[in-house]
Amino acid sequence: MEKHNLAQEFPQYKEKIHDLKMQNAHFKKLFDDYDKTDNHIHRIESGAEVAIDEHLNELRTHRVFLKDQLYNLLQQ
């Protein structure tokens, strides 16, 4: 149960991730939401927080959605 840090998920874009967080408000908002969602999932998976499976699956789906959007912005 590891975190899915965006820079670890896309190491080839590490510098671009940093630049976009500083220059693009939309990217920053998506990034912050991704990070918050990932942290929430990690708390549940590690047992620090309790959640029903349905909620955890919704969070995972949302994380994938955000990751896809962030990846599309990184490719531009």
C-alpha cells in the first residue's frame, strides 16, 4: 500500500510537473485534488481510516480520472 505520487508515476515529467504547478492554476487545482485523493486512499488502505469498499472504489476511480487529466496536460 504505497502512495501514488504523481512525480513517481511520471518520472519523465518531474520538472514539467513542478513548472505547471507554478504556472498553470488549472493544473495546480487538479494536482492538489489528486494529491488529496491519493492521501485519503492511502489512509484507508493503511488502516488509519475506515471506509466501505464502495467509497474506496469511488476514490480510486476519481484518482484515475484526475491522473488521466493531469497526464493529458503534461503531454501538451
